[in-house]
Amino acid sequence: GYAKVDHHREIRNGFPEVIYCEGKTIDQVKGITLAMIQRGSSILGTRASKDVYEGVLEIAPDAVYHASAKCIVVNPKTQQLHPERTIAVVTAGTSDISVAEEAAVTAETFGQKVDRIYDVGVAGLHRLLAQLDRLRKAHVVIVVAGMEGALASVVGGLVDRPVIAVPTSIGYGASFNGLAALLTMLNSCASGVSVVNIDNGFGAAYTACLMIKD
Amino acid sequence: GYAKVDHHREIRNGFPEVIYCEGKTIDQVKGITLAMIQRGSSILGTRASKDVYEGVLEIAPDAVYHASAKCIVVNPKTQQLHPERTIAVVTAGTSDISVAEEAAVTAETFGQKVDRIYDVGVAGLHRLLAQLDRLRKAHVVIVVAGMEGALASVVGGLVDRPVIAVPTSIGYGASFNGLAALLTMLNSCASGVSVVNIDNGFGAAYTACLMIKD
Amino acid sequence: GYAKVDHHREIRNGFPEVIYCEGKTIDQVKGITLAMIQRGSSILGTRASKDVYEGVLEIAPDAVYHASAKCIVVNPKTQQLHPERTIAVVTAGTSDISVAEEAAVTAETFGQKVDRIYDVGVAGLHRLLAQLDRLRKAHVVIVVAGMEGALASVVGGLVDRPVIAVPTSIGYGASFNGLAALLTMLNSCASGVSVVNIDNGFGAAYTACLMIKD
Amino acid sequence: GYAKVDHHREIRNGFPEVIYCEGKTIDQVKGITLAMIQRGSSILGTRASKDVYEGVLEIAPDAVYHASAKCIVVNPKTQQLHPERTIAVVTAGTSDISVAEEAAVTAETFGQKVDRIYDVGVAGLHRLLAQLDRLRKAHVVIVVAGMEGALASVVGGLVDRPVIAVPTSIGYGASFNGLAALLTMLNSCASGVSVVNIDNGFGAAYTACLMIKD
Amino acid sequence: GYAKVDHHREIRNGFPEVIYCEGKTIDQVKGITLAMIQRGSSILGTRASKDVYEGVLEIAPDAVYHASAKCIVVNPKTQQLHPERTIAVVTAGTSDISVAEEAAVTAETFGQKVDRIYDVGVAGLHRLLAQLDRLRKAHVVIVVAGMEGALASVVGGLVDRPVIAVPTSIGYGASFNGLAALLTMLNSCASGVSVVNIDNGFGAAYTACLMIKD
Amino acid sequence: GYAKVDHHREIRNGFPEVIYCEGKTIDQVKGITLAMIQRGSSILGTRASKDVYEGVLEIAPDAVYHASAKCIVVNPKTQQLHPERTIAVVTAGTSDISVAEEAAVTAETFGQKVDRIYDVGVAGLHRLLAQLDRLRKAHVVIVVAGMEGALASVVGGLVDRPVIAVPTSIGYGASFNGLAALLTMLNSCASGVSVVNIDNGFGAAYTACLMIKD
Amino acid sequence: GYAKVDHHREIRNGFPEVIYCEGKTIDQVKGITLAMIQRGSSILGTRASKDVYEGVLEIAPDAVYHASAKCIVVNPKTQQLHPERTIAVVTAGTSDISVAEEAAVTAETFGQKVDRIYDVGVAGLHRLLAQLDRLRKAHVVIVVAGMEGALASVVGGLVDRPVIAVPTSIGYGASFNGLAALLTMLNSCASGVSVVNIDNGFGAAYTACLMIKD
Amino acid sequence: GYAKVDHHREIRNGFPEVIYCEGKTIDQVKGITLAMIQRGSSILGTRASKDVYEGVLEIAPDAVYHASAKCIVVNPKTQQLHPERTIAVVTAGTSDISVAEEAAVTAETFGQKVDRIYDVGVAGLHRLLAQLDRLRKAHVVIVVAGMEGALASVVGGLVDRPVIAVPTSIGYGASFNGLAALLTMLNSCASGVSVVNIDNGFGAAYTACLMIKD
Ligand SMILES: Nc1ncnc2c1ncn2[C@@H]1O[C@H](COP(=O)(O)O)[C@@H](O)[C@H]1O
Ligand SMILES: Nc1ncnc2c1ncn2[C@@H]1O[C@H](COP(=O)(O)O)[C@@H](O)[C@H]1O
Ligand SMILES: Nc1ncnc2c1ncn2[C@@H]1O[C@H](COP(=O)(O)O)[C@@H](O)[C@H]1O
Ligand SMILES: Nc1ncnc2c1ncn2[C@@H]1O[C@H](COP(=O)(O)O)[C@@H](O)[C@H]1O
Ligand SMILES: [Mg+2]
Ligand SMILES: [Mg+2]
Ligand SMILES: [Mg+2]
Ligand SMILES: [Mg+2]
Ligand SMILES: [Mg+2]
Ligand SMILES: [Mg+2]
Ligand SMILES: [Mg+2]
Ligand SMILES: [Mg+2]
């Protein structure tokens, strides 16, 4: 077929290629999955609908579906990436959780422990401050926030570790599908904050895992 | 001349017309000032350069120039708008101070007391929390912030009074001259926050004074 | 569950947390509603479909649905916020009414009287001028307008009270889903106008109620 | 030289070609002027600095400079375009006057009478309503406004003649150099309003004169 | 009900109010239609689906539906607006025809003759030049074009009458739903071109009719 | 130094590296020029001020400065790229000429003959049609236009050769520094038109020369 | 009917008119097809759904449907455009293939050989470098890429032939439906790259074929 | 004074507060510097002109000025952050070097070794591939690129460490002052790439140092 699976990626980049299922047919996803199973890869399919999962089940009966994350996982890494290190995944609201779960499931598939700290947006600061200990224990913090995305700056000012900010498309009107949160995060007055694409939980976790594994 | 000074405004809208000096010649500003002096108005000129001030001095020897605010004041209100009420004017950084001063001087010209709380941006949250008492005493809070503008949301979540957010053009790159801060503030996850134009300290104070005077 | 309801908000911010139903499952909304009922809160759910309402009815049989506003109300405040004060809610066209109703229902849920003045856009100025008395009696005016949003400036020039402008996404082509109206309102040549997010009737009413309650 | 003066334009389009001086050298403007003088054309140079005017004076000693309009006129039409018809040129503020003057001088050069109605923006509606008679006498109305540009809609709702709206780059922040006014005018809820480019006083007057001459 | 039909509009603005059906319920359209029938108005409903038409038929059995224009007409003007004058409605492609028809039907409802010149875009210039006579006979020309909208400039350079340009949302990719055509038309190097909103055939015809009726 | 001159480019890409002088110091330009002279390269410096040219003269006394194009040329190709083929460089206005000259000088430095056809914008179509023969003789046509950029589409419809469109930043207001012309050209309804960056005369000529040389 | 098929185009522009099916009814497409069949034209319908194809089959039983390309072909050219020349069509990912196929099918319909090189995006550079020979054999290279569109620059630096870049709307978030890839390609630091509209595979192939046929 | 230096930052965030000199007066910078000197902090002033440096020299005679980076350094860290780890700072062109130097000087001030790899943009891929060893030795890679910013994706695909991408404002036309490069980097098809604000060399280095120090 036309797809050229980048089997070499794990050696070159540290982690296996991941299947971005959006816009692929069920057959295409199955084909790529099969090729990767045959090489013994861990398999992660992101942006996968329930239907795609059911297709994958036919060739990988032990595939697991994480509904909120919209991820399919087959044969995840069983060895911990780094036993003493944690990634904190933090969200501003409950609507940001599915993007956060894409990040969390990605990290877990790569063998990495995650600490989920959800719904601690800055409108009720006490909720965030109550979790300060957990935040400060993390080796990297992924902050997932839509609307105005202010949480990344506040967290960035509270920790001494890198913060990866994920703007989400949650919001309406002048949120312009995540543009407002994206700009907020890029302009963060707190240092140590870098940013990935809108809704890109996967990319944030991939980057975080690179930091973890050393 | 062509200008139609809206002398009727104080009766209709509660405060006298204010002279926006940007793009007006010194003679135009002097002309309008004279017309207003003759009617006994308080006079506030915003966005005024030192040169404009020197012109105005010729016809109004007691005019005062507030350099950081770039405001000229003649004959300010001496009666307090409301003796028990305060407007807090808060800034995220030191670069936002000149916009904040435009707000503060506007309010003071209208007879209103101001509490200045500057350089308390969210990257160092302890600086803001240390001022919580002053913030909570205010009848209205004006939050002035550039870059990512997150301060408005954090303040909005801490007080039970209206917050007027003023995005500033401070920043670079993806701040797009204040657009990032503007979008942040419009999307604030804290309720009770409304927004005025980028760098519009005057407008924020005018609105705040309308709330104060009842 | 993951949601951290901010029960503390009423004390801190003056009004209880409000449930933004868009993008939440029926079960999530029911869960949050239940938690708030148990604490005796007034409950307001915005952007709620008929289906969500029916779900809520199961646990709150006296819940009321305001179809045009798309709001669910349980246990509204019965005590008036301030008996002598009114919020005027004004719209430019008939298509802006549902956003206006979100504002009106929000205020009423918080115990505040509302005066609805609808379909008085500037293309037929006599319709607006005919309502001048009602406008001038209001303590705050909420102006709801889409397309070019000019109504906010005209109203701002006619009253001596704060105007909260709500741009709506009504329009087509170069209205860019409310962006045109938003920019119009931010640039208002009338002083005393502040702006909330596109279609954010709730936010306007919340801010207005903060002004009312003192 | 490289420039191909479109001498045929008056026959084809009704009015002679006009020299847009911005970005042309003084020598280029003089060259084009000379070519047009030799054919007996009326000459209008727009966006002309004082320096360009002084250059033109050397070859056209009766050239007149309209400083506020930044226009050079040589040999204007002496015959009235239509003796009974007037173009009203209306501005919102005093800062919009130079664009309005570009429109007025263009029309006058083409032999057309103009009624100037300046500084009647919607923030003080009584100023506009006081001029209703003059407005309604016009055959076409040109509305020149920056900031939020709401004046076009209000005028459009008051007259039964075509309104040509000219957004200006006057304003700051979210006016985005005239974009806000442009969008306002394109979305006007009043019918009969069409729009030209930001600051294009010339284009508005040209179009108006086409309407006048029949 | 809430709608305030502007019955006074015909006297003030020259033509009756027109019903914009998009986003109105069938009952709302019927209600407004009824109120206008009772006053003997001509009725034009734009952006009307077949369903809305069927609803209107119940109360106005002689209502006519123009499917391509998506317009409902009841009781059109029978007296010609001006017997010797024509509006030419020109399109670049066949996909622009429905916007052109909105313009044509609007004009015809107001009693005005229209000359339709369709599918003469600049990619095949001979098609346009073949219609030069018809173009030059028109009192006003409405140019309807999507994609790059270049037709307005070319027509503007060929006629000595006003051109009203209507950008359409036809196109894809960098047409940004009509934005490209809109900008093209606003920047037209041909004089005498003014512009209305994207897809606003109605507005173009309304303006054209104001020019026709004198 | 830090610069790594890509001497290998001529072999790999067909033409030598070109020095983009904007933002480089005179010393940097001189350094790169020297390195290229030593290898016997043809040298083209674009966006060069008179000052940079004078610096280069010190090390390359036969350097030539093309003022309108803002180009420095040393040691141009003397062998014709293809004796029977011509590139037509066409502009809409006289203000677009300097971008056109950047294209023309680039091609000439690479040994390619150019036919300049300037000031033939679509507002006066007869000027363009009068040059049809020259246009149709060209092997490639470069169309340089600002404001609305419609010329690219019209030329594209008249020739059977590739058209390379160069939007220019000429214009004001809604031309947004060339964005309007760029969008026009990308959406061209004529086939065979491809587009380079705003004001990128160099890039257009480079691409054209690749087509010429085969 | 209203459509004016440009039968003259093949003589004037080198290739027959192509039917853009998006937004046309099945009957319209059939009508145009019939008119072209009668003249013996090759027929290419782009953006055609299966349904449109089935309609066309009724009048052209030998019509072929290319599902991935969404193209209908009737009576393709049988004579090769140029036997020794090839167009390489290159994609970054598998999701870009349908746009690439529109390009490939267009070229093949015009009698031109195509070399497909798919899924060689820059994240795994070895995949691209492995195809260097095929790339360098091509007379023109069409690069089709979404997301960040970096492939065009990399290819542009590796070949000495013109590169036509086609941004695709593949991606999410800050890809803004192809805008990111479009800007990338317009700013390419590699020379010899020109750009067509987002997803415009047809236009790229048309331009490439003009280069091939000489 | 008004400035509240965040002396606590080093403890909380790992590195001392840094002085952003843009828009501050010389006196303000001197004041903040003095306060920090008194506490024994390392001092880094970014975006500092030569004039500001001269002011600082008066109070800190051993201050060093890095002209290309526009940075003032007083009392840099002498202890290495991590002796075995390197940050590679990579640029696409020579014009990106000053942003890269801001990054490099920041890291060096914090005690971190930097490997500079400049002018290796993707238009000449061999230049980058020649540095592959150095790239792969780095613990973090900072990629600094303007124009289309493609280098970040290519580097991201070649290394197994985190890449921090810094878009620069280098370019013209459709680079929109760095927006094109920013979007490219956010949409990178290579995983492990996160992004900071346009021209934000400081922020990239700060984040990189957090990764280094563990
Ligand atoms: N949710 C996601 N968001 C962004 N990129 C992703 C996502 N999931 C997978 N990817 C990337 O997309 C690549 C596969 O793209 P493709 O070749 O089109 O299937 C993978 O190697 C990942 O780097
Ligand atoms: N700094 C400012 N920002 C925004 N609006 C202002 C400012 N200063 C004054 N204004 C408003 O501008 C009006 C005067 O505008 P003009 O008629 O153009 O002089 C005043 O009545 C104020 O409402
Ligand atoms: N102020 C103006 N704004 C817009 N267009 C203008 C202006 N003044 C002149 N023009 C137009 O610019 C054309 C001349 O352009 P050019 O050939 O570049 O000199 C004239 O024929 C007018 O149509
Ligand atoms: N197709 C249309 N496009 C733009 N405006 C329209 C259209 N049809 C009607 N209108 C305008 O919309 C007004 C009615 O708006 P509304 O009060 O919301 O029903 C009419 O008076 C017309 O001026
Ligand atoms: Mg919550
Ligand atoms: Mg500070
Ligand atoms: Mg109405
Ligand atoms: Mg005024
Ligand atoms: Mg056609
Ligand atoms: Mg010209
Ligand atoms: Mg792939
Ligand atoms: Mg270089």
C-alpha cells in the first residue's frame, strides 16, 4: 500500500510511531496495526472512534479502548520509563479532560506513571493551591486548558520544572476554537512554559516522556 | 470650527466630555479646552504629549501634567464621588503602569479615590495574594495586563465585585499588540469580568466611576 | 468523580457556581446538580438542551426549562437582589433574543428584576427613542446585538449608567460569527461601555448583578 | 516612461484619471501632471505632501493645495455636475475630517456641490438629529467614521438615499487600523449602505458623483 | 410579540421592510407576513427554505417562491420604478447565480427591470466583452463574484455607471468563505466600485434601487 | 564566520545562492560576496540599499547597482539561458515596478532575456489588450500586482503558458500590506497561475528561469 | 441555460475547460458534460461525488470514476503530452493522498505520465532521501502536504526543477484548515517553489502540464 | 518604587528573575539591577540597548554586554548546571542568530554549556546532515528559524531528545512577522517539538535549563 510505516522511528526518536486515526479508514488503521504487531511494537491509535476500535479488535483481541481519550492501546510498554519520576497532567475544567486523557494514555502506553489533577482552573484558585504538593512532586507538568488558558501561567509560576501547555478548543465566541488559549500560553509571563498544538494531548505526553527517559 | 463639543454630555452621561489628544493639533486641543473652561467644566486631556501640555498651559496656567499617564488635568472635581468606595487599579507588570495611570488619573479627576496595586502578575502569585485585603475592599477592580493577561481571571475568582479588564499592548510576537491579552480577558473563566479596548485605561475608569456614583 | 464543584464560590464571589451544560453529558450535569441541591444552592444550567432538562427533572422535579434561553433553573433566589433597581436587557433584532433571554433568566435566578426591551436596532431609531424612559430608569443596561453591533454605542450615549455589551453571532459573511459586533463594541465611541464574550448573556447578567447588589 | 496615463478614462468612465501620489516621486507626479495639462484635463492629485505640491507648482502655477485633504487641484471643472443635487459628507469625529475632505475636494474638482456635516458621531445623537434636514436633502450621503463606525447604520436608517460608507483608520487597539469600522459598515443592519476601502475618501466621492451625474 | 415590524420604513427609507427568514421559525415569518399583508405592503422574504414558503402559503395563497434565490414574494410592486433604467446583474460563475438571483428578485419585487448577464468571469474575457453593450446600457451594475472576485474591477473599468460589488462565499481553501473576494473588491483599482457584505444580493439590489428611483 | 555559504547550490538547484541583504550588515554582505567571487560565482544581492552597494564596490569594483530593483549584480551570466525564450514581466501599476525590476534583474543576471510590460492594470483593459502579442510570445509570464491583484487572473485567461503571480504590498487599508492581492491570486479562477510570497520578485524569476532552462 | 461553457479555452489556454462539480446539481454537470462531448472534448470533472458520477454515466457510459481523487474522466487524451518528461507527485502523509490523486488524475487526463511518491514527510527524512533518484528525474515536482507543509522546502532544496506546492487542509488546531501549510510554502527558504490554493491538486497539475508541453 | 522584584523566584522556579529591558527606562533597569546585586543574584538583562548597558555599568562595573544577543550579564553562575549535558542551539539562517544568541547567553548565564550550530536551514540539507553527530549529542535542542520554520520538523525527526522551537520574526510578506514560522512549528509532524513565543530565545533557554538541571 501507499503508507510507509516508519518502523525505524523508535530507534531514531525513542518511541514507536503512533497511528493518528482521524481521516483514516478502518482498513487503513487495521493494516498499519498489523504491520506494527508483526514487528512487536507497542501500538497506540489516537483520535479513534469506537468503530475503528472494533475493527482493530478483529486482529488484536487484547486491544483496549480508552473512551474518554479516544485511544486504542495494544501491547503497551510494561517496563517503567523511570520509576521515580511522574508526569502531572492538570486541567482547568472538566471539558478539558478528554484532551488530558489523550496525554495520560499516551504516557502510560510508553510505560510512564501519570498523576491526574483535574478541574483546578484559576477561577477557584484554592482548588489549585490545595494540590500544590502533587504539582511540585512532578518531573514535568502538562497543563491542559481551554477558554482563556490562564492556568499554564499560574502553574508555571508555582513549580521549578518544565511546563508543557496544551490549549484546548473548549470555549465559544472569541475563544476561536482554541486560538485564545494558544495565544495566552505562548505569551505566558511565567518562564519554563512551552506549547504544543491545540488539543494535542499526544504531543505533550510524547515530549514529556522524552524529558523523563533522559 | 468643525468640532462640536458635547457640553450636554455631563447631564446626559454623568461626566463631562474628555479630550482625546492623539491626532489633534495643539491648537485644536487649546480651542476645545478654552470652550470647556468658559463653561466651568473639569477638563481631562488623555494621550497628551508634553508639547500639547505646554500649549494648554498658555490658556490654563494651573493645568497639571501627569507624565506617566500622559494626561492633562485642569480644574478637577474636588467633591468626592462616593467617600466610602474605592477603585483598585491593579497591574500585572511594571510596563502596564502607564495605562493604569491613565485609569487612575481619570478617576481622580472625576473626584474618585484610587488604590494602586502594581506589578502583581500571576507568575509570582504570592505578590497578589499578599494584597488580597486591599483587593477585597474595593468597590470595583480595574485589572491592567498585557502579554497573556491572565491576571484578570485570577482576580475575578478572588473578589465579589465587578472586574473591568484592560488588555495592554505590552508584549511581543504572538501578543499581537494586545490581541492575546484581549482574547484572554474576553474568555475569562471567572464571572464578573467585562473588558474594554486595548490600552483603554480611560474607558475602564469612566465605567468604574459610573458604578461608584450610583 | 473528576469535577470539583466550587461550593465556596457564593461566599467568595457573591453568586453560586453555574453549570455550563454544553459539552457535558446528561449524567455529568445531573451529578453536579445533585451535589448542589444537597447544599441548598440555587441552580442555573445554561446552554442546556431539552434532553439535559429531562435528565435533570428526574432528580429535581421542580426544575423549570426556559426554552428560548436554553436555561434550566432549580430553586431560584426568592429574595430580591435590590428592590428599587432594574436591569434593562435590550436587543437590536429578534434573532438576538435567545442570548438576551440567557441574560434575563440568569438575573432572575439571582433574584433580580429585568426590563426586556427587544428589537430596537438602530436601523429604525424611532423604535429605540420611544423606549428612552425605560432605558434611563435602569441601573445597568445590557445591550445584545449581532451583525454590526452599533446599538451599544447609541445606547451608551443616551444613558448615564454602565452599559454591558454582548455581541452575538447573529449575521453572516463579514460578521465572522460575532467578531464584527465584538470589535464594534470594544471600539465604542461612547464611554461607559464594557464588553463580554460573543453570545455570553450569562456573563453580562452576572456582572450586572454584581453592580446591583453593591 | 513606464507610466501609461489612461487618457481614455474620462470617455469610458465619466471622470478623468486621478493621480495617486503616495509612493510616487515628485518627478513622476510632475510628468503625469504635464501630460494631463497638455490634454486639457482637470487634474486631481490625492495623498500629496506639501513637497509634491511645490514640485507641481513649477509646471502648474495655478495649482491649489488642500492641506487637510492632502489634495492638489489644477483646472477643476467649472460646470456644475447637477445644479439641484448635493452630496452630504458626514463625519463621526474631528479626526475623520481629513478623509472627509479628500472626498469633498474630489467631488468639488468634478464640479459637484458638497454639504459638510462634521463631528456628529452617535455618542451624542442629538448632534446628528439636529442636522436631519440637511441629511435628508442630499442626493447621496457619504459617511466617514473610524473607531466602531456605527454612524453609517444610524444615517442609513434615517434617509431614503444611498449611503456610501468610508471606514477610517482612526482609533487604536482593537480598531486594527480601520478593520473594526470596515466590518461594522459591511454588516450594517440598515439597507442602502455600500462600503469602500478604509480611508478611501476619493473612491466614495467618485462613486457618489457617478450617481449624481446620471 | 417581541418583533417590532418597522412599518414606517417605506416612508423613511423608500422601500418596505424585508423579512430575513434565516433563523426565524415558520410561525415568526407567518406572523410578520400577516402584519404586513394587513397593511397592504409588498412582501419579500429572503433566505427562505421551501418549508417556510409552504407555511406562508397558508396565509398568502398567491405567494410565489423563487427557488434559486430562496425568496418568497407576495404582492410585488406593479408600477415600474423607472421605465427607462435597468440594473444589470452580472456573475462570474454559475455557482454565484443564487446570490445574483436574490438581487434580481429583490429588484423585481420593488418594481425594477433587471438584465441578467451570468457566467462571464474574467478567465474567459471574450464572454464578458461580448456583453459590453448590455453592460453599458445599465444605470447601475451589480457584480456578483466569488473566488478571487476580479470581475468587479474589470467591469468597473468598462462602464461609466456605479458598480455595486457582491462578494460570494463560493470557493474553497484560501477563499476563506468569501473573504478573498471581499478584499479584492474593497481594493479595486477601478473607481466607482462600492461593496456590500458577502452573499448580500439583497443589499446590493436595495442600494441599486435607491439609485434608480432618484 | 557563522554563515555557511551554500556553494553546492548551483550544481544541486541550477542557479547560485543569492544574497538577501535585508537585515545583514555591510560587512556580512561583503564577506559572503568575497567568498563567492573567489569561487567565480555570479553574484546577485537583493534588497540592497545604496550603502550596501558602496561597501560591495570596495571589493568588487565592477559591481552594478540597479536602483529601482534594489539589486547589486557582479559578474552576471553572459551566456543566454535559452535564446528563443522570453519571460514577460507585467505590472498592474507604476508602483509595482520595483518588485517587477527585482524579477527582471534576477532573470537577466541568470542570462535570461526579459520583456517588460508595465502599468497595464485591469482598470483600463485596452492597455493590456494592446500588448496581447507580446504576452502570448512569452514562455512564462510573471504578473506583479498590488491592491486587488486581479491582473493575474485576466492574464491567466489570455495565455497558454504558466503564469507566476507576485502579489505586492502596494495599497492601503484593506489591502493589508499585500494580503488582499495574495488571496486574489491564490483563488484565481484562471488555471495555470501559481503564486509566490508578497513582493518576492526574486522568487518568481528564479522559478521562471527553472522553467526556461529545461 | 445560464452556463457559458468556454469551448474556446483549449485553443487559448492549451487545455479544455474542466468541470468543478462542487455546488453544482447533477443536472448542471450532465448538461455541461453533454455540451463538451458533442464538441469531442476530453472531459474532467473534479470534486465529484459518486452520485454525480452515476448521473454522468447515463450520458457517457464510458465515464470512469477515480474515487480517491473524486474525479470523473471521459475521453482522456491518448496522445502523450511529452514522452520523455515526468511529473512527480509527492505527499507528506497518507491523508494528503486524495489531493495528490486529483493532481495525478488531472495530469493523466491531459496525456501526461505521473510518478507517485507518497508518505515521505520530513519527520522520517530517510523515506524521502530513499526516493531522491525518482525526484531528480522529474521535469516538475508537485509537493502535497498538510499540517506544517515543510516538505515543499526540503524538496525544493534537493532538485533543480520547479516545485509546485499544494497545501492541504489536513491537520487540526493551529493548522487552521490548511492556512499553516499555505504560509509555510509561501515563505519557503528554498527557491523555485510556487504555490497554489489549499487542496488545489487540479491547479497544480494544470500548471505542471503547461510546463511539460512547452 | 512600584516594581516588586520577585526575589523568591529562584527558590520557587529554579532560576532568578530576569530583567526584560524593552520599554523600561534606564533608571528602572538600574534600580532593579541594584536590588538584585544587593541580594547576590546572577543578573541577566534581555532586549537591552547599548545605552541601557552603559547605565548599568555605572552601578555594576563588571557587567558584560553581548551585542548580538542584546543581553547584559552581571555575576553569571560559575558552577556548571550539569557537566555532561549540552544544549544545542541551531539556526536556519544567519538572520536568526541574534535570537539564538539570546538563548545561548541565557543558558550560559545559568551555568549551562551550549553548542552553537548556525545557518543549517533545510534549503541546503547537506549542511544540517553534516552536523548530525553534534545534534544527537545534545540533551535538548533549541531550533531557531524564521520564514517558514521547517527546520524544527526536520530536526525533530532526527533526534531522540526534546526540541524547543523558537519561531523568529525574520522574513517578509506572508511571514507576517513570525506567524508563519510559529504555525509551522505548532503543526510539526515530528513529535517531541514544543514551541515558545516568536523571538523568545530567552524562554527557550530557560525551559531547556529546567530540563538539564533535573
Ligand atoms: N493525536 C495526535 N496529534 C498529533 N499527532 C499525532 C497524534 N497521533 C499520532 N500523531 C502523529 O502522527 C503520526 C502518524 O501520522 P500518519 O503518517 O498520517 O499516520 C505519528 O507518528 C505521530 O507522530
Ligand atoms: N484615552 C481615551 N481612550 C478612548 N477614548 C477616549 C480617550 N480619551 C477620551 N476619549 C473619548 O473620546 C471622546 C472625544 O473624542 P473627539 O470628539 O474625537 O475628541 C471623549 O468624549 C471620550 O469619550
Ligand atoms: N486616494 C486614492 N485612493 C484610492 N485610489 C486612488 C486615490 N487617488 C487616485 N486613485 C486611483 O488610482 C489611480 C492611479 O493609480 P496609478 O496608476 O498607480 O497612478 C487613479 O486612476 C485612481 O483611480
Ligand atoms: N438577505 C438579506 N441580507 C441582509 N439583510 C437582509 C436580508 N433580508 C432582509 N434583510 C434586512 O434584515 C431586516 C430584517 O431583520 P429582522 O428584524 O432581524 O427580521 C430587513 O429590514 C432588511 O433590512
Ligand atoms: Mg469546573
Ligand atoms: Mg515584574
Ligand atoms: Mg427587526
Ligand atoms: Mg468629538
Ligand atoms: Mg463557468
Ligand atoms: Mg496607472
Ligand atoms: Mg505516515
Ligand atoms: Mg544562509
